[in-house]
Amino acid sequence: MAQYLLSVHTDFDAEPPAPEVMERAFMAVDAFNAEVMASGSWVFAGGLHPPSTATVVRGTDGEVLTTDGPYAEMKEPLGGFWIIDVADLDAALDIAARGSAACRQPVEVRPFQEVPES
């Protein structure tokens, strides 16, 4: 089994969808989450507040500097994510496609690095 990060990218500057559209998306994501949990692939998931709420922390040479975020400027920053544990990339892509359809946003799929056994 391998773990993958499914990143949901969101344009926080875009006009928000109508409330009824958002409600349908929330219901679809809830159903999707339940499906992934039932399959045994669920590890963790979460939605994020807009990048304007971020704080960037830099620890260098014993000094800590904090600044208001975000760290990087981008059009569609990370808006939420799922971490899944599946057999292979094809399984991760299948789940990501269903997640993207549920949340109505693009989803990037990235594998976690494997931890060497000691």
C-alpha cells in the first residue's frame, strides 16, 4: 500500500458559488468521504481557511521570524486535502477523480516519500 496526498486547489478570489450550489457540493463531499472511509483507504482529510489567514515561520540559526502569509503567491492555492492509503497510483487517480467531481475543484495527486526501514 502507498499513501497519496490529494490536494484540492481553489481560487479563493473567484466569485463564490450560490448557496444552493455550495450545499450540493458539501453533500457530495460528505458522501465521497463516507465512501472512502468505508473502502478502508481513508487516512485523514481537511479543508483549509483562505491563504490570507496563513502565518509563515522561518527558523534560521536559532532565530525565528514570523510573517503574515501566504508563503507563495498563486492563483489556485491549497484549499483542502485528503490523505489516502491505496494499492497504487491508478487507485489514487480513481479516488481523486471522484473527489474532484464531488468538490468541483481540481485535485492534484502526489505520492508520499517512502520511509526507509531501519
